[in-house]
Amino acid sequence: QVQLVESGGGLVQPGGSLRLSCAASRFTFSNYVMSWYRQAPGKERELVATFTRTGNTNYADSVKGRFTISRDNAKNSMYLQINSLKPEDTAVYYCRADHRVQSGIVYWGQGTQVTVSS
């Protein structure tokens, strides 16, 4: 069974940093377009950062310059470096995998909580 497992969340003060990880198992990681989403309390899940099908990266305007998405296909892992954290970044962060060819094949992780508070 395909698994995506996020880790690295936690409680951090404003201005702090975190590095989130998404470990994938039981599928060919390089066959998937990988993304990070987040969902704050009472809000809809939103796209934070993604790799395009050509390997470029896109970011939500609210995180540009502060968040960096990366991946290591050899380790079946994806990362999200989060710097200059703000209270409004508080959310559950999820990784998502979309099959590059077969639309509709989508996997989600269980999420990792990021809380930004002093």
C-alpha cells in the first residue's frame, strides 16, 4: 500500500524555521508530481508549493521567498524548508503525490502540525 509520511512539524516562535519531510514508500517516487499543501483551522486546504511536470517549482504568493521545496528521488523523499515563520503559517501541512501520466491517481499523507506562536 502506498504511503506518504510527513514529519518535522512542531511549535516554533515567529521568525523561526522548520524543515518538513515527506517520505514515500511503495511507489516509484519519480513518477509523481509532488506538492505541499496546508490547512489552517476553519480554512480550506491550500497549495503551498509544488513541482511542475517539467521540474520547475511554484509557490503560493504568501510563502514566496520564505519556503523552499526540494526532493530527493533516490531517497523517495520531499522536503519543505520554511523560514521566517509567521503565525498565519500555522496549519497542518500535507504532502501530495499526483501521477504524472495517469490523472486521478493521487495520494495524500496524514499531515504534520506546524504551530507558530510566541
